[in-house]
Amino acid sequence: MNEDSSFNLRSTRSGFRRVAWTLVTLTALASSAFLLKTAWPSAVREEIQPYDFLDLEIVPLSMESPNFETKPRSVSLGTCVGQVLDASTWTSNLGLKVAAAVQECDPSNFGPGGTGSARTSNNLAAFCTRTILTVIRDVDQVARFMTVAAQTCKPVQNSNETACATAITSAVFAGTNLARFVAELTAFCDQPVINVHGFFPCANRLEALAWQFDSFASGVARSAQKCVPPGTPVNFGAGACTGEIAAASAYLASAGLYLTTAIDTNCQRVGNAPTSALRKRQQAQCARDILAFNRMLGLASAMFNEAAGHCSRLDTACGSSISFGATALVGAGEAAADMASFCSPSAGQQNSEQCARFTSSMTKLLFTAAGFATQANGQCKGKRLATNACGANTAKAIAGFGFLAENVARAARDCKNPGRDLTFFGCGQRIGFIGDAVDTSSRTIGAAIANCGFGNVVARSKPIPLRRRFFVP
């Protein structure tokens, strides 16, 4: 075959290939145009134009939404199941709290003092008051759970009435909790307790009180908003803002007490410890106090962010999520310091129940941090996408299981012999917290199911807030 004929054959083959690829391309374009035309909403009748394809590409992710009707029923079902289970556990806790009231209002169960225990005759009124208040609080809490369950298990016609009832019971819950922690402050900030344990028990109760300022003010503001005729203007932000500023201030005060304990008590005792085991225990407690100080700064930052949003009506969700996530991460370090005290034989106070408690607590806090970090990832970009909601709710669900394991471990200690050990109150709290853990996991699993698999579309559920205990070791 000569050179010319070879060239002609190659040219012919190349021409056939070009024709074949042209036919395939035209067929694909025609098929795509047909599919787009048939799948396009019926309200749009005009022919597909080239620029329509460009429009599909440049739509911002935050504006995308599923091209079909979505009803995230799983969110309501998760809340329904969680609230019913939570109501059941807090109802079963009521009997224990009544027994605790009898126990903690009996003068014979309080000693003369001098041992560093807060349970002294001087503090009888404080312990008796806090227990009676928690009985009232728990009855209110059961009513709140059942109201929310009635609203989510089978949506009611007049949702305004149930929203009003939920807001009122939330305000009562926070108000009784506020009074309870004020009563406990008088006992745990008593000078004999400070002489032995430093300010740590006092700071711990002040930390718990701080959260209630925000909850109570928000509950009152929400009641004013929900319990008026529809359309009546009510400024929810002003009430919430006031509570959040008070909460942030209390957290800063608590941070100061934790730092004082670290400097004046536990870190100072490290060098004076007579044994290696005691030295390791003091080192762990010194680290715990410093980390608790930083955790309070994180919570104060979160509250100031929330206050800025409610006072100025700006979107501060990004800053709040970052602060809550950082707080939980520091709390995981705090739990690790407690693990060093109770899980290591060399520390001299190995305790399997406490070790299991703080190990589970660290798991809870790590996944809480992961949940808020994923949540912030979308909020800080100005997009509330399903993919972020999926990751955040999945992490929070695992945190709920960690909280469950933590309270099972604590119940193993507090419910072992509550009559002899005077722990009816603690046992009842653990039973109730187990219900809170199941409720959290149930609600976040429902929200995860609603969002996972949808990718970069608008999130199908709002972020689910977590209880105070998810930021405490």
C-alpha cells in the first residue's frame, strides 16, 4: 500500500469517528432536553434555553431546596418519643424525691460540722428547702414534657394554647431551679466547706445558678409572647437579653472562684503532698480547676454572643456555636483530669463507678463539641444546609448516649443504698437524667433522619439546643 492510499484510509477513519461522536453528542443533548422538559414543573411551559443551564449552575447553595414537598415527620416523632420517655423517668423519680425530702428535713441526718461536709446542722434549712423545691420542679417538668408530647405526637388544632402552656411550665421549671441553687449556695459556700475543699463546690453551684438566669428570663419572655392573642407585638429579645447578660456575669464570677481554688488550694498543695499518690491526685485536681476556669470563660462568651443577638437582633449563631463547642472541648479535658484521679491506681483513690462516670462524660463532651463545630461550619458561612444539620445532629445523638452511660454509672453509686447513704436525692436526679439523655438522643436522631442524604439543600429542621449538663463533666 502506497503512502497516498494509507493517508486516505486514515482520513476516512477519522471522518467516520467525527461523524459518530457528533451523532452521539446530538443524541445525548436531545435526550437531556427531552428529560428536562418532561421533568420541569408544569407551571413552566417555555422551551429550554442555553442560559437555563447556566442558571442551574450559579444558584447559591443557601438558596437550593428539594424539588419535591418535604415534611420532616421524623423530627416530630423523635420529639414525641423522647418527651414521653422523659416524662416517664421524671415521674418515677418523684417517689425518690419525696423520700429525699423526708430524709433531708430530718435534723438527725445532719452532723455538727468540722469534717468539710456541707451536710451540717447549720445547713439543714438549705437542704430541706432545695429538696422540696425540686419536688415542685419535677411535677412541673412532667407536665411540660406531656404538653410537648401532646403537641408533637398528634399535632393539635390550637397550637397557641399548647405553646403558651409549654412556655409557662418552662418558666416555672427555671424559677424553681433558680431558687434551688440559691439555697444550695448557702450550704456549699459555707466557710467550713471552703476551708477543706476550697471554692470548688461553691463555684460549681454558682455555675449551675448562672444557666438558670437565662432559662428563667427566656421562659418569662416566651410566656409573654405565646400567651397573648396572635399578632400582638411582644419583644422577646429584651427578656432573653437580660437573662443572658446576668448568666454571663455569673459565669465570670464562677470562673474567678475556680481560678482562686486552683491558685490557693489544689495547685499549692501539689508541692506539699507527702506521698506520690496524693501528689498525682492534687495535680489532677489542679488541672481540673484551671480547665473549669477556662470552661466558664467559654460559657460566658456563649451567653454574651446570645445576648448580642437578642439585644441587637443580629445573627450571632455562628459565634454562639463556636463558644459552646469550645466550652465542651475544654470540658472533655476537665473530665480527663478527673479520670486521672479515679481511673489510675497510682492516684490512690481508684473507683470504678467514678471512672466509668468521667469516661462517659468525656465521650459526651467530645461529641457535643463535634456537634457544635459542625453546626458552626454552616452558620459561619451564612448557609443552613442539610449536610451540616445531619452531621451536627448525629454527633449530638452520640453525645446523648454518652450522657446516658454517665448517669447509669452515677446511679450505680447513688442508688446502691440510698436509705443508709442519704442519697435518695442523688438517685432521683440520676433516674431523671437518664430520661433527659434518651430524650436528647431521640430528638437528634429524628432531626438527623430528616436531614441526612439531602446534601446541599436548605436544612429541614432547626438546630436542637442541648441542656446544661452537656457542658459539664
